[in-house]
Amino acid sequence: MWKKASSVLLATTMLSGLLAACSGGESPKTTDTGSSAAPAPSGPAGKATVQFWHSLGGKNGEYLDAMIKRFNASQDKVEVVGTFQGSYDETVTKLQQAVAAKTGPDISMLERAYIQMFADSDVLEDMTPFLKKSNMSQDDLTPGLMGHSVFDKKLVSLPFNRSTPILHVNKTMLDEKGLAVPKTWEELKTVANALVIKENNEFKRYGYSMPYDTWYPIAMISQAKGKFFNDQGTSIGFDSALGTKVFKFLKDQQNTGALYYPPQQDSGNIVNQMFISGKIGLMYQSTGVIGSLKDNVKFDYVTSFLPMDAVYATPTGGANLSLMAGSKNKDAAWEFLRWAMIDPQGGLQFILDSGYLPFTKKMVESQQIKDLWAKEPNRKVAYDQLQYAVDTNKHVAWPQVMQEFFKAIQAIMYDNKAIEPTLDTFKKEAERLLKG
């Protein structure tokens, strides 16, 4: 097993290149902004300075910066300095280095699948006492988003910019064929095949698509009542028959044109553009693209739960916020986290701006969210689907096992390798990694 305190520091080189997978295909595209692990300048005299590292660029980064400015203007005791550190995996690498050098921030954003690795190394603060002091509890937080928050009975992260995959639907296209939105795999197969247009041995239109990612096969494994890891964390939690069922379902439709499986590079944008241009009628994709799709599609666009097999099930994605155990300003840092959870100008406004899922029950019950969902019912689907949220890829070795799962996906979906032996090889490699 991985050793406490050293595991985070030794894993740096293993984590490069994992951006798309750990974020469920929705990690921000980033450029080098010159940020580094060096502490940011101190705040105004008399204020405690809180360093906050994050991974949000583009419009979402602007929304986060605006939230930080609102907090700083709301009181005169704490100054939060937000620093963009690059993509999720770049932030992880910088945080590992900073922890080793004892130059880390007070608060860090962490993609949810990396949290266990840091928790295992005892570098994340247990926020339970802070919640109690603020007359709050874990019950105040959205249940379906808590899968990567508690380890060893310690609350080491709070959900923040979180999402799930959902089914995006060109309802106009379905209506033209007299088809209903598919609720099951079998219905998906029927609808997707009915949407295919093939001329002169060339597909002019496919049924559906999904980005190249582990998110979607894991969702389907869960829908077939399988688990990614077994309960003991010693092996893969689905047998050969179930794994074969999932990938055979995908391959059969890939062969008929019902499923278009995109190239690895820039797969999310490729799939989005195919949906917008009417080259596909259905799309497995993050709830995080609803805003951009709404502004660009020229058809009746709706969203729905991911189709079920034996059960409805969905993984979650996005990032949480953690208070670092090495922080010298824990009380000040907590004041910002507390404000983000309870103040309407905090996390609620960020959620309204960005489109991420509301992460407290009070946000869900707020008039602002109710009004938004009434105006844009597509946004409510992802929240409603949280009742079926499962995160069965929780393990400290997940980043390494994920690389092996990607190899299996590549072999099956791109190279047409036999499914069962490919999954058997994956299972053996996973067990080797899980044994550490």
C-alpha cells in the first residue's frame, strides 16, 4: 500500500497527461500564465492573507475572480488572493512540489479523483471542527456530491465546481422521426440506429457520440450494476461478462454508425460541434456544456438522464476545495470557505454564473436557483440525476489505474482488439497497481 506522507510527493511524474480523464472531459483548457508555487504578495495591512490556488481559466475563471473580489469587499479582516495554477493535473503537480517545500497555499482546488491521494498523505485539514464552530454540518451539503469529501472519517474537501454527464438531445431530429428520448440502453440503440444516414457507403449522420474519456464507460458499468473497483480496493469490481456487455454494446453501434467514437485529440470539442451541426442527434457529455450549446444550437434542445441498463447511475466530475493542513491562516481561510457556502454573493452567485451544480441544500432551495431552473429546465436535469450518483473509481491508485483503462479503451474502440482478453489484461495490470 502507499505510504502516508510520502505518497503524494512520489506520484508527481505519474500524473502528467491525465487532464481530460479526471475531469470527465470538462477540465478548463489552459495556457501558461506565469503562475508558480511562490507565495503571492501580502494583503493590505491589518488583513490576514489567504492564498487560494485554483484551476479555472476562461469565463469560469472570471466568475471565480469576481466571487473572490466580492468576498474581499464584504469585510476588512481577510484578503483572499486567488492564483490560477493551470489545469487540474498541473495544479496537482505544483501542489505536490509546494507541500514538499512547505510553500503551499492555504486553500487549493482539487479535481475530485485526486483528493484521496492527498488525504492519504495527511496534508488536508479535517474541516469538521470548523463546520461545528459555524453551526453547520455535512447535512448542509448536496449529498450526491459528497463522494470524495470524507476519508478516514475526516471531512477533507467541500464540493465546489461540480458536474455530471447527462444526455443532450436534438429533440427536433427525434420529432422528425417520431422518436422519443431514450430512457434505456435498448431504446438508445433503437433511436440511434434510426437516426443514421448513410449514402454511398459514407455516414452523413450518426446516432450519438461521446468524448474519449473514462467517464462514460464507468457510467455504463455502474448502470449494469457493476463497480469499477471492488469494495476491498484490491481488484476491478466488474467481471468479464459485464465488461464485455458494456463494450460490445458500444462496438456493435460503432459498426452500424449508431455511435460515432471521436479521435482522442480534442474529442470534447469535436463531439460538441457534431451535435451543434446536426451530425449526431444525441450526445453523452458534461452538464457543463449546456450554456454554450444553448447559445449555439438552432433546434429544440433538451437534456435527459443517461439511459439506464439495470439501473440509473452516473459518476460525478469537477473539483472540490480543500483546506491545507500546513496553512498558517486556517481560521481566515475557513472564513472564506464558510462565506462561499452560505452567502448569496458567494458560491450561489458563482453557480448561477457558471452553470455548475449547486453544492448546498440552501442553494438548491434558493429562489434564484428555482427561477433559473424554471427558465432553463435543462439545467435541473443534472441535479435531479444526482439521486443516482455513484463514484466507484475511488482509490488512491486511481490515476495509475486510469491510464491502464485508457489503454483498454483505445485497444477496443480504435484498434478493434478482442474485448474479453483486453479487459483481462487491464484487470491484471490494475491488480498489480492496487497492490502497490
